[in-house]
Amino acid sequence: MLFQLFIFVVLLLLVNRGNNSNYSDKLKEKNRKTFIFVAMVLLTVQSGFRNLAVGSDTFQYYNHFEMAITSSWASLIDSFIGFIHGGEGKDPGYALLQKTFGTFFPSYRLFLIMVAAFFFYALGKTFKEYTSSNMEVLISIALYQCLYYTFFSITGIRQTIASGILLLALPYVFERKLWKFLLLLVLAATQHKSALLFAPFYLLPLVKDSRKFILLAFVLFAPMWIFGGQIAKYLVMGSIFEQYASYLEQNEIAGAYTFALYMIILGVFMFGNYKQIVNTDGRNNVFVCAVSIAIMLTPLTMIDPSNMRIVQYYSVFGLLVLPKCFISIQFRYNMDLSMIVFLFLAAYTLYRMESYAFFWQDMELGINYGGGIINDNSIRY
């Protein structure tokens, strides 16, 4: 929690740096890029330097890493070929990545740092391209820490890598370079098959009025809540996604209701501020469409929170859209909402922050791993 607070304080101190009206646009842009760089470095440290007991599966991925670097190249390549030809196996590209990295650097700690650096490089590049102010980025970081930290920063390494690759594919969507987009899509799918669900994103620039998408999302929300599980289960049967069918069964502990409420509120703000959002940058129309798709899929997270792995490919663009909504309201009604939104998200993040420790500190493993105190000195690197 202390490092989380440190991140917020540092960014809060830096957010207005370089906004002096006497500064040139070039200097302001340089300061914006510096702000993004500092934010991404802090998030990389938070993710890459975490204790193996942080997150639900960091220690499990450690065991996978150890298995991968001791496996033969022949077996890993055979698994990869089987995946390419018939969709067999579970994301064998990830095992190959671990083997390749482990051959030169047989350290899971360095691997975690590499994954974090790659993802936050991609996220930082996205912020540089599709945001226009430090305040937008500040709200985006607070929202990330509030809703996406537990998914990208401390769990789900395979899908974190896949998501980073897909963020790098964004320019090819707007440049209409289909083959480059497909190349990165397939590369991401070798890390996690679910990345293929991002394919429809390439078609979103064809939508001229995303307001209709927002309305459609709200119209379909209730039917998806009632019938979405059955429909999705029917679609995945016999496909390469069949192994994920269990996520479509009703889960007694299901209930990503906070996330669902966030998506509904975001949809309302998008609809109310649509013109202002899109007029500032036409590309925002695509991001509004993406978030609308996420709203349609959100009821699946109330069947099983694990379905967040599907929704997040589109909901992540809320990091770009939400700040624009409040900045739009701020200009229209002359209300300083941006800082209020940041402080609310930061406070909520700190309130619900899970336990955290760096790799050199002691931390107790989850009971699913048998418990016990762990730090990097207690395992082989």
C-alpha cells in the first residue's frame, strides 16, 4: 500500500509540470512524454519487483517457468506446431518464450521484469498517441490501479503479454494495414488464444456513429445477462476456445458487480459527452465503440469473474475514454472535476488494495500453495 501511495503522490506532484502558459507547445509535449515515462517506470517496478506471493498465480507461473526452461526444444516446438495446425494445446507460444528467455537469462525475476517493461512500454506508447494532457494520463493511471492492476500487474502473465502485443497493433488499425495487424494478432494468440477475440476491433473504424453502438450495448445488456452464458457456450463448443467453456458455467462466487457498475456509468458518460469526445479526435470514435462492446460482454463477468479475460480486450480502452468524458464536462460547466475523479479513484484503490511486498521482503504464500513465508532468497534464481 505504501508504494501505491508513493506512485499517486509522485504523479500528483508532477502532473502540472510544464503546463505554464508561457511554455512552447514543443516543451509542453516533451513534459507530457516525461510524465508518461515516469508513470510507466513506477508501474513497471511495482509489477516486476513484486514478491512471488503477490497475486493469485505469480508463484504458479514461477513453477511453469522452471518446467519450461528444463523442457527440450523438440517437445516445445512440436507443441507449437500442433497449436498452429489444429489449435491443440494451451498457448504453447508462451512456453517457447520462456524457454528462449531462460536459455539466456535463467531467472524468473528477470522474466517478470521483462514482461512488466514490455506491457507498460506498450501502454505508455498508447497514452502518448491517444491522450493530450497530463491530467488525462493521471486519471487513466488511477483507473488502471483501481480496476486493472490485479489483472495486468500481478496476475495473468500470458494475457498481459498478449494484451501488450495488441496495444502495439493499434496504429495498424487506423492506418488500415490489415496484414501487419493480423501478424500481431496471431503472435498475441500464441501467448493466449483469447487474443483472437480482438479481431473485430479492426472493423470498428468503419462505424461512423458510435452512439448507436452505445445504445445497442445497453439494449443487449439485460439479454446478455440472461442468455449470454448459453449463447457463448454454444459458440465455443468445438472451437479452439472449448477449453474455456467452464468459465461460462454459473459460479457461486461470481459477481464482478463493481466492474459492471463502472461499465454502465462509463456508458452513460460516453453517450452524454459523445460529440465533445469525438470532435477532439476522430479516433476516439473507435475507442467508444470498443468500450460499447465491453458493455455488451460485461454480463458474462457476473457468470464468472474469469470472463474478465474476454471483456478486458475492449474494456481497457476505458482508460482513454473516461478521462475525456470528465474533461469534456469540465470545459462545458467550468467545474474542476478531473482532480476530484482522480482523488476518488486513488482513495478507492488504497482502500481495497491487496497485500503487497517486494521480492526482497518476506510474504506468506497463499493457502492454495501450502502457505509458508517466501522471498527471492528462499528459491533458486
